[in-house]
Amino acid sequence: MRHHAFGRMPFTVTDVGFGAWQIGGSWGDVSEADGRAALNAALDAGMTFIDTADVYGDGRSEKLIAEVLKARGGKRPMVATKAGRRLSPHVPEGYTKANLESFIDRSLKNLQVDSLDLVQLHCPPREALYMPEVFSALDELQKAGKIKGYGVSVEKVEDGLKAIEYPGVVSIQIIYNIFRQRPDHLFFKEAHRKNVAIIARVPLASGLLSGKISRDTKFASDDHRNYNRHGEAFDVGETFAGVPFEVGLQAVEDVRKLVPAGASMAAFALRWILMNEAVTVVIPGARNAEQAKANAAAADLAPLSADVMAATREIYARLIAPHVHQRW
């Protein structure tokens, strides 16, 4: 795996990192043992970036990360977490310094550290991005040493463009994959110009781009791919990248024809993301050690040809864009 500077921060990260949502919850039954094994496999493969959130399993993900890193010892990877979604109701006026500090204090305890490497506002309401006092509060918490840096996880391109207007924002996390190509049309250029790190999430469109999901696939009742198909619990764009399930399956069959011999579709989909130099790190999740190892190996695939990249753009324009392009 290649290593890059994480934007303006003094961290060097691998281009493939570990997304820790699955080991927290909302993906069906993932045992703590499997979660630990997946994280250990990712770290054994050399990954130096972990992304989590305080609401993943109500802190379970953060605590598992702390346990694994403590047991391993040695040089720590960069660990990014998120804050804000514990608010109930999740409204912009809840983004006060007091609330943010309480969330950060909880994550400090869960992760067993004195300072968070990176805290990201967790898909805040758009109005919060127009409240300078939110970012002033983060500046103060950074000066106090509770966080080393801060960024924003966003749903929409426009929210990313607004967030990077604040000089303290060092990173943006956004959905980017073969089925969600709009960030590359303008946002990535602006982020690159400002040396803002880009964390690409939902890289496999909730598993669609693994090529292993069919019409007959059954999802557990506590798997968001079952209960959030239409945005019942949170933004529908987080589930199958917002692509209607049947449309996604059709597009997957077209993508499958482009996958080189000997490579998995998941590895191909991750390598597609890494073709974009604006992406700092991509964060696929893993339910077990095998998946974590496979994710790491994606970085070793040969670069995709111009013809293959053009073909993926054609599939997106023909099948996917009408459903997602203007929504996010």
C-alpha cells in the first residue's frame, strides 16, 4: 500500500484504511471476536488509518479499537472518530461547545487516549455548517489539546464545499465509489487546492460492489441494508449508496465484465477509487479477518486502463446517475 500525508496534519496514512462501522453494529451479527480479528488483520496488513464513530454500537467500535491497539502496543495508527449523532433530536442548535466537548470526552475515554487524532462532525444538519460558532468551538477544543484536528463527514457535495470554507477543517469524509461519482466533478478539485484530506466512505456501496449480493440475499433485521432501504433510519444514501436495489444489481453485472482475471470485484471497486489522486484514504469495512486482508490487497492491483475507467463512467451515466447524481 502507498502512504500519503493526511492533508495538512502531521500523519502519514495508507491509501486503504479500516472502516469500523461494521464492528460496531448495524450490519447484522458481527461478534466482538470477529471484530478484533478483522482489525488485527487490517493492521497486520499494514493499514495505518482507522475510522470509527461514537455511535457505532453506542461506543462498542471505539472500545474494541482501544482494546486491540493496547494489546498490540508499538506505533499507533491514526484513529479518526466522529461526533454529533448522539444528539436527540439531531438539530443544528445542539452543536454547542458543551455538547461537542461532552461527546469528545466520551470518545477520549472509549479510545483510552488523552487527545483524539481527528474528530469529524458526523453528517451534521446543513444549517450547522452556516454557524461559525460550531467551528470556533472546535478550534478551542483543539487549542485545549483534546483533539489534534477536525473535519466533517458530509452527505452532499455542497456540504463539503461549504465545510472547507472554514480554515480549520483538515478533512472531509464523503461517499465516493463507482456508483457515486459526482464528488470528482468539482469538490475534489477544490479540496485538493486547499490540501484537505479526503476520506472515501461506502466504497463498495454497502456490499453491492462486492458482486456477492443477489436478489435472494437475506439481510438480518438489525442490518441497515434491511431497515434503511428507503431512508427510514438515516440518509438513504448511506445504504447501497442510495441506488435502488434492483438498479444496483443490474449495474453490478455490467461492472463485473470489466473486472480483470484473478481479481475480485471488491478489489476492483477499491482500486477504481484509488485511481483518483484527490483521495487520501478509502475506508472499506470488514466483518472478519478474511475481508480485511482482501481490502488491503486491493491496493496492489495494477492501475486501471483509460478504457476501463471510461466504461465505468458510461455505466454510471446510463444506469446510476439518474437516481443519485443530483441528490448528493
